[in-house]
Amino acid sequence: MSSTSRVTSLGVSGLDIDQTVKDLMAAKRAPYDKMFQSKTLAEWKKASYNTMYNTISDFRTTVFNNKLQATLAPKTASSANESIATVTANADAANISHELEVTQLAEGVKKTSSAAITTGSSKTTLADQFGISGSFDIKIANGENSATVTVNSTDSIYDFVQKLNNAGAGVTANYDATLDRFFLSTTNTGANSGIDFNGSSTAGLNFLKDNLKIDTTAASGKNAKFSLDGVALEQQSNNFTISGVSYKLKATNEGSPIAVGVSADIDKTIENVKAFVDSYNTMLSKVNAALEETRYKDYAPLTSAQRADMTETEAKQWDAKAQSGMLYNDSILRQAVDNIRSDVSTPVSGLTGKYTSAAAIGITTGSYTEGGKLYIDETKLRTALTADPNAVYKIFGADGDSNSQDGITVRLYDTLKTTLDKIKSEAGVSAGVSDDTKSVLAKQINQYTDDMADLSDRLDELQDKYYNQFSAMETALSKMANQSSWLSSMLGTSSN
């Protein structure tokens, strides 16, 4: 606002200039107030779109998880003797029974001091503990991994342990002060694991043999050996996965094979379907609520002057109605709801047999007034899964050559992406405009901001102009009054 000399109170004219200017500016401010209200509505609509974007985006993540076979057709596995082996199965596992016989467990290499090792009275340094001096190198290898550590007599045995553990050779060292023994073990198992000190200095080998009482002969681990369905196999670890079944071997059972069974996990499938339907209903309820929320067009955003004339309660009640229905009957959301409901209700073409739609397995919509809410007939769903364990996966997760051949979640995933793209184009992905310069609403809001700033400057200039005009008027009137007084005085003097 420019600086101007203002006459703000009652002057020679008798006018309340501040109030007069305020009244004159009220009409001039109407376009600014209109811009402010339009900008506020755009900001509110952008924020409402952002809420919907997050709601739909979160649900799309749920949809992605429900495209997966692991969610739609989970498997369960059982072992006839869990002291021999425990098992789990992923969605790729076939629903069959296997026969498992374990003849050898996988082992790594362990080396331990053959007796107590300390000869000195202190363990502060290796020199104190063993009476050694100087420094030497120890090279330790475990299969393809190897490392060389330099040992100083001024190190403690715990320093030596730390050096070995940090060397990266895949060998773990430990010293037990109570037993006074040193321990080494490989972090892996199998025939490729091992402990080999070849390449160590003579002093290093002597330290291992004479002081730590460790056997320095190279040693290798063992593979797990077992027979699966009559086929002899080996693995480097006791934990492995074959044909979708994960095994954890615990003991041998040579001559006494055990059965390992894999079957569809119907209870888990039903649980997953319920969770999906709950998420679907929650998302749809929020979108429908936004579409149906009443829009009170007579309640425009309050200007600062209007807010000042209201109590806090009155303003709060007004704001609630003014912000209501920002997305009432919105075309983007309305189209999304129609497409989503179609995605769920339309049968999957290309499937054969009894189960080709959600309704066929007990997933149906309620009355039209419920906006597409889904319901589950658990008895019907369980019957379908008992007859065809892959029924849910086929109907929900089928990935066909066209939309009609796609499963429900595949369709939904694409539909939701289209909706999110439309919202992003219209309103961006955030409520504010600081990181959004491309969406329709962001451009509108920024344009309103620029236009309001320009208009505000012009209004300030106009207000200054009014004050200057009234000031000039008062000055002129004052001069006229002074001149009138002077004339009156002079005329009075002449008559005498």
C-alpha cells in the first residue's frame, strides 16, 4: 500500500471519512471477494480429491496383493513327523503327497580348543595370557571366502576374536572365559563350507596349535542327503525349497520315510477373501459418501469480513455446509464406481465349468441403495473351494488377453489406475499446490492467487486515491472556511 496523508475523522465537511471510504470500497472489493471464494472452493475441492486419491491408491495396493496366487490360492503343508522335518508350501506347490527319507543332515565345520588354553596369570594381552611376543598373520578360508588377519601380542584374545569375526571369511570365533576354550565355526553348511588355515605364517599356525589348541588340519562340511519320492538328492543346507515346498530338516530317518502332504488352504483363502471384501466395501463406501454428500450452493466460503460478523459457532456451522459436497456427483468418481461394480459383477469369459463369476462362489452385491456393497455367503464359498481349490484364483486372478477374460482383481487394478490418473490430471496427488503445477485445479488456484494479488494492489491504490481526494476536499473546504471568516471579518470592520 502506498503512503498517503489521510484525514480519517470528521473534518470541515462533517463526513466520517473512514466509514465513507469503507463504504465506497465495499462495492469495489466485491470482485476480490468473489475471487477469494472461488479460490477457496478450488482448494477445498483439491483437498477432497486428494482424500479420494489416497483412499483409492491404498485400495489398489490391496488389489495388487489379491492378484497374487499366494493370496488367492494359498497352500498348507504337513509333515508326518515334525521331529524329522517341518514343511511349508507356497502357491506353486502341487496338491500331492511326498515321501521323505533323510540319511544325513547338512553340517558346517566346527573347531574347538582341545583343552584349557591360558598359561599366564592375566588375560589383558596375548603376551600376558600365553607368553608370546611380536606379531604374525593368520589366513583363514571358508570355501571361496578367505581373509588374513594380523595378530599382535599386545592384542587381547577378545581383540583377536573381533578381528576374525570382522574379517568376512564366513567364520565365527568365540572365546569362553569360563571354559577357557576357543571356538571356531562356519556360518554356512554343506560340502562347500570349511575351515582352512593354509597360507598362514609359521608363527600363526603355531599360535593356533600350541596356544589355542586348535586342530589346523583343513576340514570341510557335509551336504544334507535325503531321498524325495525315491530320488536321492543333496542340498548344502538343511533348509531348502523344492517344487514350492520348503523343508527344514531336523534329524535323520534312514529306513523310515515319512509322508509330506500339500493341500489347498481353504480356511486361509476364505480369510483372504473376507479381508478383500472388507477393504472393497470400505473404499466404495467412502467414494459413494463423497458422491452423495449434499452440496449447499447458497453457502459460499466466508470472507474475513463476514467471519468477523459471526460467532465462532456460527462460522463453524457455516463452514461445514460450505465445504460439504465438494465432489457431489463428480463425473470421475461416478464413472469409477460404475466401472468398479462392473468389474466385480461381470463373469470371467474363457473360464469353463460351474465357477466363472463372483456370484457363483457366493460373493454378491446387496440392494441398489447400498451402492454396490459386497456380501459373502461363506458356505457357498467353502463349497466352491472344496470342489475346485483354484476357483477363487481363477475368478479373481486370471490374466487374460482382454478385459473380459481378466479376473476381478486384474480388472480392478487397471480401472483404479485409470481413475487415479484422471484425479491426478484434475487435482494432482496432494492437497496443496507447492508441489503441483500441472493439474487443472492447481493452475486455477495459482491463477486466482496472481489475480487477487494484482487486484489487491489496484484496490490499495484506489483506496489511497479516495483518501487523497477527501483530504484535498477537506483542505479546500478548510481554505474556503478561512476565507469566509476573513471576508466576514473584513466586512464587519468596514461597516464600522
